[in-house]
Amino acid sequence: MRALSSKTELFDPYRAGFALGENLAALAPEVVFLYSSMHYATPELLEGLYDGLDSDKAIIIGNTGAGIYETSGFITQGAAALALNSDGKIDWQIHCIENADRKLTGKLEQVLASLPTDREPPCLAYVSADFRINAQELEQFLQKHIPYPVIGGLANDDLLMRNCYIYANRRVIEKGLAVLLAYGRMNLSLAVGNTLHCIGHSGLVEQVDGQQVFQIDGISASRFIERETGRPMLHTDISVVLLEVSGPEMPPVKRLRSIIPEDHHGDQSLRLICGIPVGSQTQVCLADPTDLLDNVEAIAEAEKATGRRPVAALIVSCLGRKMVLGKKTHQEINALTDRFPGLPLLGFPSLGEIAPLRQDEGYSRSYFHNMTYVLLLIEE
């Protein structure tokens, strides 16, 4: 595998796309991951990228977000791309879903039914999805149907929470979902950083309705947060307070759930970005900048210690982490580039992350996460 990355802050979307394409053209990419701020979400960006590549053979996938991680640091406005060329060893396929905010499971089943059954399953899938999809539906589908690793995240719109866009070849899709499938053998490593400091005691999740959590440990969900933090709910900083959830499966799998800000109800329920099942154990945890960065540093050091020589890195890191880290956001990038200088790298702050967890010698099925750092390293 060969890789190359590029960024631009040119204001005009077509010129920005063309500049990216020109910088990547020498690689003759098979696939291009593309992230941008909202200003660039027009077909002209994609037209410019294809014109700059001087080829229409590359698959393009990506989305808008609240900033971009790239090799030289973190940028708040602009566009950036990561190009890959496997020299024909990987067969890449892209599938798109429109209006993914409605009847998602049925639409995902249609995509699954269209895939070939007379070949080995993909070695990896990458998902870009609108933040308005039902994340719990997506997680349940992945858990039930998809045995291979799936990574990705939910697009956003510079924190406006009004709209966002998915890129799929020459299309700019609203309320969409795009999935890239990689058929063949790829040397890769996946790591997930989701270690936060838990406080108080765990409680049993007793009453939920979709994303709405009504009762934990015999009391309302809001009262549970207040009990464990020692502060009234209205004074709790939702950007740093989360729920760590251990599902009823054995052994229990831990993942994080974010509380949707300013969405508290008279019944003292809480709305989460992704729902949690009745019977789960949950505990309040706090996002601290030092803990977040220590976790990323430990992941980078562990990857370096394996002796791996990655040629590309893809990062999906929660937007909540960016909010907590503030001016230290770039350190999530530095953790890698300090150990792998010049590594082509791309990523974006997401409103929810998709990734499996390491399990024995391989990976679990994929889960939906919040406040989580997902790293994909691709080797030659």
C-alpha cells in the first residue's frame, strides 16, 4: 500500500479540490478520503478534485466536520484528503444510502443483500454517516450482521447541528450514509481510546425508549447523574460528563455514551446520542484533558513498540474530545507524528465513532462510541 495526503485552505471549493487533486495525482489513487469544513460542501469541490487528479477512476468518500486532523496539525477551516493505492491488491467498492435518517435498518439490509456471496468478505469497511441517523439502529445492525471490522463516524456542521454532508464520488449527499468496502488482504491495526475516570457507583439501566433514558438504579436518569456528581443537573457540564455503559452480554463490553446538551425533560429523563439497552450497568465518568491525551499517547507508543511501519493513518476522534482539549487538540496528532514522522494522516472530529474493540488475537464486532479516539494504521 502507498499513501499520500494533502490539505488546502483555498477559499473557492473548485480551486481547493483541484489543488488537492494535483498534489495527489502522482500516486494515481484508487481511493481518496476527503474531509472539509462546511463552506466546501458543494459538487464543485469534488469536480475540482477529479480534475486535479486528471482521472475519474478514484473512489472518493468523506464528509463535513468541525475541523480536520492532518499530518501538519489541526485546521478549523479548509479541506484535506488522504489517497491510497494498493497497486490492485485491494478491490474497493462504495455504496450509498439516501435519507438514512429514516428506515435505516431496511436500507442497510438492501446494501448487504447486494454484496457478492461468492468471494471472501471484506477485510475492512469504512462508514461516513449523517449525524441525524439512528445510531442505535446502526450499532444493532453491525452487531447482528457484520463480522469484519467497521470503522467511521458521524459527520457534522461546525457545531451548528443543523445540517451536514457526505461525499461519495461526485455526489454531495444530505441525510446520507456511505460505506467503503475493502476486498482483499490489508495489513492494518485498529486501536480505540475510551478510558475515562469513573466516579461514584454503577447503576442498573431500568427504563429506556430509544435514545431516551428514564430510570437508572430506581431513580430518574437526571437524578442518577446528580447523585453521582453531587451537583444539580443544570449545573453539570455535559461536555465532560458521560455514561460508561457495560452491556448485558458476557463478558461485558464497555463503551461511552454522551448526553445531548440542553435536552433535559420535565420527567427528568436524559437523551443520549445513542441508546443503551435495559439491563446494562452504567457509571458516570468525567472527561479530563490529561486522561484523554495519556490514552492517545499510550496507543501511539504501543503501536510504535510493535515495530510496525505504517504508510497511512486515519483518525476518527469525538468532537467532545476536541471541546475538552481545546488548544491541545493537536496533541492527538502529535502523539502519532512524533513517533512516525511524515506519516500521511487524515481525520475529523465526529459526533459518534464506529469501531470494533480488540479481542484476543483479533477484533470484536463493531460498536458505536462517544468521546472515543479511533485509530486505523495501514501498513505496506
